Amino acid sequence: MTDPQTWRVLGNADAHELVLAVDFDATGRAEGRFTDLASGLGDLLPCSIWETIPQEAGTGAGDADPVERWLEEVAADGRPVRAVFGFCVGGVYAGAIAHRLAARQEQAPALVLFDPEQSGPLTLYSQFYKVLDSMSALLSAEETAQAADEARRAHEQHTTMAALGAELLDVYRRTAKPAFDRLELDAKRTEEITAVFASFVGYLIAAADIDPLPAWREAVVVTSSSPTSGLNGSRAAGQDIVVGRELRVDVPHVDLLRDPGVTRTVTELLGADRPA
């Protein structure tokens, strides 16, 4: 077994098979995590679960292929991959990983996606607003309104992901500074937090260059009850995305990865596919 640098081992480190999980996990987010899902799976799924590390997700245009970088460590480990999971935009990367693994190992891995979403300028713009909302308690109404107005103008002005991402990162730095000052954070901690947001921007930019739809046609998709998340949001926007199989659950998006019923569903899906 290798000691991966671009993956975090969530459980069953010495198991004979791998499950790869793609997400951008960051401190303070409201959504459930793959750590929650892994904890629920426990010994029910005897695989080593690896999750992508945000800081290694890529930093945007011109970077080395993040999918291949992740797969280099998987190949070095040598164990077969049982399944690939993806949450939100992580579903884009998960599809690419599963597609490449299908050509590299004897049996194609199962692809299980949780509210998968494509990446584009609107995704980047919307995610900025989520981050802005998380800072609102530390900002004045005027500061929040100014940041929102600057972000809106950036979205209207820039049609490319790289340009929009760079502009939104600038808005973030200007907006976050007074919030960080009020928390009395030192320069090192301020830069660490800013680097996480910059990495997230890069994660979304790189995902926009991947067409996930061919891989998603072979995927099992778990769709939450939240109307603007995953395939629900795509349909509301007029997109008809074809997937291999869709399982709709009465669980909000934020709880999808920590819901016990979803955990049981995942166990059944992978158990049913296991060769005798």
C-alpha cells in the first residue's frame, strides 16, 4: 500500500480493493462529507476509501491534468478500484476517473454520483455567493452588498472561466480582509484560508474543461429532494441529462452523504455488483 499525497484515506486502509471519492471538502461547509458516508459504511463495504485532497485538486488553466495526477497514485498503489464516487462537481472528475480506469483494469469500476453538477461560469458565480453568505456575519451590510455587486458585474463581463475566476478571487480577497481583521487572524492564517478558496476556484475551472456526460450515461445517480441541486437543477435549467440509473431520495442535498438510508443504498448497489 502506498502513502498517497493527493488522496486522504478515510477507512479500511489495508483492504484489497479501493473506492475513490471525489469532492472538494473544506472546513465549515454545511453539506455532509464522504467522511460521513465512510463512517456509515464501516465494515459493510470492505474497501479502502480514498478521498481527493482539495489542495491537490488543480489550480486552473495550464495546470497538469488533475485526473491523471490522481490516477498516478492509484496506479502506484496497484489495488483494483471497486467504485468511484462523486459529489456535486466532483461527479465530473469521478466520471473521467472511472472512464480511464475502465481501460486500465480488468473490470470497470462502478460509478456512483451524488447530485452531480457540471461546472461553468454560473457554477463559479453561485459558489462565490455561498462563500459570501458564510462571511456575512462578519461583514457590514454595505460590505456584503458591494461584494455582491462586484461579483455580479464580473459574471456579466467575463465569459471564460479563467477570467471570471481571477476576478472573483480578487473580490474575495478585498471582501475577506475586513472579516479576517475582525477575527484578528494573522497573515499566515489569512493566506491559508484564501488559498483554499483559490484552490476551489481552480477545481471548478478545471472541471469545466471535462465533458462528463458520456461517463454519466453509465452512472448510478443519487438525486436529493433539493430543487436546485444535481439533476433537479439541470432539469430546471432545461437540460435533459441521461444517466444509467437514477435513484431519487427524500433527503435534502446538505444531508445526502450523511443520511443512513443513502448509506444503505450505496452498500446494496456495490454488494449487488460484486462478482460471486
